Amino acid sequence: MAANFWTSSHYKQLIEQEEVDVVHPLDKERGISVEDFKLIKFHMSNHMIKLAQHIKVRQRVVATAVTYMRRVYTRKSMVEFEPRLVALACMYLASKAEESIVQARNIIFYIRKLYPDEYKYELKDILGMEMKVLEALNYYLVVFHPYRSLSEFLQDAAINDVNMNQITWGIVNDTYKMDLILVHPPYRIALACIYIASVHTEKDITAWFEDLHEDMNLVKNIAMEILDFYENYRSITEEKVNSAFSKLALKP
């Protein structure tokens, strides 16, 4: 793993939100809109988070897996790279990259137990897709997460409020239901989550933020993206998700 984010492959692969939101031409042919694109990635992120709870892996593993999945779709189509299979392959690959290895057969067992009607894949399917995912990622597996920065920031700010700390960690976990990790430096995502939690709990840490000499406009912009996500989250329905997936199943 790279020791410094700013010299890492992760930093070099950061892209603008506009680039993340580009729908692949093959997916467009099936009628996939930007909203559909986001819905499918959101749905798969939820499945991966739930799967991780059953296969007993650390939060860092699922965060890396979701990041891989989201990176894949900045380069490949969902028509060619079926989202459910990509999600499983990314979880398997991330467990190895983060040295918390889970057997592929266990992934299959638990995903079928959780979603028996959606997942019919076999071991060879996951192993085959793992190689395709590796190629799509250009073999760059380094992912920096907000977690380390978050721990350091909370300690530095001397925030001993258990409620605020829990809220902050929860918000960070929720950011993986979005594409923030592909667009922003992880430490800035951590600051945005602390900012939201401080406002929510009415804890004034303005002086601490000022001492950081960080561009607060950038931090607040990320915070607004997160809050917008929470607002839009309420309107996500199973019907909308099913509609998006049904387009992928259509013949061109």
C-alpha cells in the first residue's frame, strides 16, 4: 500500500463528478439514464454492505469493494459487466487486497441466502469476473479511505461526545453509497462528515476548523452533496430500482 495519498494511484485516479456520471454508450442503448446508473450502483452498494455483515469482514474491506465497483463503472458498461456479479467479484478481490481473505464459496453461500432470487452465480463466475475487474482497474488496487483521517481529526479536535462520534462514523459509512471516494480526497470527506455531525449535534468547533487552514468552501460543498443524498434517498423505491435493472435485461 502507498504510504502517502498524494503520491498514490488513488490520488492520480480522482476524477470530476461529471466524468463519474457519464453513462456508457452500451448502457445508453438500453435506455439507462444517469439516475438509473446511480440507482443501480446505490443498490449494489447496499447489497455489498449487507453481505459484508454476514461474511464478517471489516468495514474497510466493504469500503474498498464498493470503491472498486464504482471505479469499474467509470470505464466499463453495466451491460458487459453485470452489476451483481461485479459486486461479488469486487468483494472477493477487496478481501484479498485488504488482507482479510474470504473464500469465494462463502460469498456465494451468503449472497444466495440473502437474495435467493437474484443471485445464481457459481464459483467459476466470480473467479472469471475477478480477472475482468482487475483488468478494468488497470491492476491499481490501492484505496485510501476517510477512516484514518477521521480518527486523527476527532482526536485532534478533542471531541469526546460519544453521540457526535457515532453520527460522524455513520455518515462516513454512508458516503460509500455515493461516488465521493472517486472524486474527493478522503481526508476532505472526513472533514465534511465531522462538519455535518457538529451542526447536527450543535457542537461549535469553528475554531478548530479555522486552525486547519483548510478551504471550508470545498468541505461545505461535500457536506451539501451528502445532505442532498440523504434528501434524495427518501424518494428511492424498489420500483425505481427494479425499473433500472429491467432496462439492463432488455435486448438491444
